[in-house]
Amino acid sequence: MNIVNLAEGDRSVSELIEIAKSGPVLVHAVDGTDFVLEEADAFEREAAMLGASDGFKSFLQQRSREGEEISASEVAKRLGIDAEAK
């Protein structure tokens, strides 16, 4: 992991991105706060987009209020599957 200490000199965002192309970068800010900069994969980009989506957040809130739980045997029954068959 590359370490960039901003107390030793400012770096532009472009410079930090260029460094991050070769691996994760720990950016140590002047106030002591640390950040990690690394390339995002497709899953991370999708997760970030969903996390920022009001529609998706609303969907999750609605789903969390749904309290019905059913057993595996009930699922099998509803699907017409013989849960006892082996």
C-alpha cells in the first residue's frame, strides 16, 4: 500500500488517482484523518449507486416492515414440493 502524507506537501486528485492505479493509497490528511483510495470494482460501484438511491432505500424500508415469516415446509407446500422426499 502506498502512503501519501499531505502534511509533507499537497497532491492533486489527479496525482492521487495516478498513484492508486498501481494499488491502494493511504492518504494521511493534515488533520490526522486517514483515507483509502483504490480502484472500485463493478460490485462496489453498484453498491455505492444503490446506497445513494432514495427509491432503493424506500424499497428496503418497506421490506424490513414485512414481518411474515414462513417455514421451509410451508414454502415446499406452497410450491407443491414433497419436502419429505429424498
